[in-house]
Amino acid sequence: MSLRIFINGTLYDKENAKISVYDHGLLYGDGVFEGIRAYGGKVFRLHEHLIRLWNSAKAICLSIPMSLAEMEKAIYDTLAANDLKDAYVRLVVTRGAGSLGLDPNRTSDPQVIIITDKIVMYPEEYYQNGLSIVTASTIRNHPAALSPRIKSLNYLNNIMAKIEGLQAGCVEALMLNHKGEIAECTGDNIFLVRGGDVLTPPIDAGILEGVTREAVIELARTDNLIVREIALTRHDVYIADECFLTGTAAEVIPVVKVDNRPIGDGKPGAITRELIRKFRELTRA
Ligand code: PMP
């Protein structure tokens, strides 16, 4: 049976799930998206993801043609139509088909797309041994150009950084902000551990407000760890005891080398391993 895709209220077979080549989502990257996960039939932090989607849409003056409750129902209906319990959920809202000019007023019908599919996970070996990453020369979007808090269909700056990472043989790359501070990775937030404290760049470092980031901050605080959201530089990364990334797909994943320098003793640290365990417990409960 073919995978069923939701577009504006109708479920289509994957082969027939299509939108117009005049859609400004395609022509200009004019739209927003979300990446979410379902564990055992329950969508993880769905409300938080929907709020982020609605906020992203609001920030680009795009009105999502359904309510939060309708979207929630549509997600569960699409998962059920595909008989999926552990899944990746991709929400896309485009500006809709329009003229060949930029003017969003000359578009109609924003397209609401829900793709639910099997989740492609990083190999377990990455969690056991940790990742090696490099700093990309491509910086994160300057907040005055396009806020990194908007999860828009314009991911080119992250893709450029991802290419730099891949060219260096790494699956992730570290991105700095316009001030040269640590921002985040191409599709994950970053954390450091120093002297037993957990450190991560603040939202105003120009990052996406990761849902996993927030969940991990809560887990660490429940564990009586001190979590500080502070401006960090590459120097802080190089002298950190531990480093890990968080994201919907990756969950919590250790980093053991940055720019070819070992972090701490070059092995996933104790606090990182404990947070991986706690996060798995939280999502698989
Ligand atoms: N930063 C960026 C740039 C991302 O694209 C993502 C993944 N959506 C994240 C961080 C992690 O966010 P989340 O935990 O909500 O998946």
C-alpha cells in the first residue's frame, strides 16, 4: 500500500501528492515547516511544535487555513491512515500558487501538507562513540535578515553549512552567529558541559528554539544540574568537558571531536550519557 499524504484536507497516494509549480513555497521558499516525532502512537510535544509552526507563519504574515485543533486531528488521522506508531511527521505550509512575482498578495490557497513516514535514525554507533563535527564558515542567518527563530522553507544557509560538514566527512556542522559566537548546528541545537554545569547558547544567539533543547533543559534541571543559557565561543567548545546535540531526529547525541580537537577525554561524557538515557525514558515511556 502506498504512503498516504495529507494535502489541504485530502489524503493522496504518495505518487499523486503534488502541488503547483507556481507555489511560492517552491518559487521562493515562501512557507514554513515542522519536523516532529511520534513514539508509540503519541506525538512528542505536539503542542510546542504547533505553536512554533503558528509563530513561524505569523512572523512571515502567512495565515494557516486551519485551527491548531484541526491540525492536531489531521496529524493523528494521517498517522492512522498509514498505520504508523513510531514515525517522523513533517508539516509544511506553503504560501500557495501565485504569479511569478514575489508579491504574496497575488497568491491564493496556502497548501497544508502532512507527511508521516518511517523515521530514519542515526546508527546506534554514533550514540555510543559520539560524532565528530567541524565549524562551518557559513554563518547562521543574521537575525536582522531573517530570524533563525522562523522555521521557514529557506534553509539554504544551513544547507551550505551542511555541505561544508559533509565535505569534511562529518554529518553535522557547527554554525556561528554574526558575532562569531556559537549558534547551533545545521539541524540540531548544541550544549556543552563544563565543571558539571550544562551550558547552551541563548535564543538571542540566533538559534531555532528547539523543542528537544527545551525538553533536555527540563530533564537536566530535574536532575539538579545547573543549566545556563549564555553566549559561548569556539573557545568554550574546545575547553568543554562534554558536548552534545539535540534535535527531533537525533534526540540527544554526543559530540567527541570539534574541528579535529577532542572534547574532554574524546569519549561521550557521563552527563551526556545520562541525558541520553533520560530522554529515551521520557519518549519511550
Ligand atoms: N536547529 C535547527 C536549525 C533545526 O532545523 C532543528 C530541527 N528542527 C533544531 C535546531 C532542533 O529543533 P527540534 O529539537 O525542535 O527538532
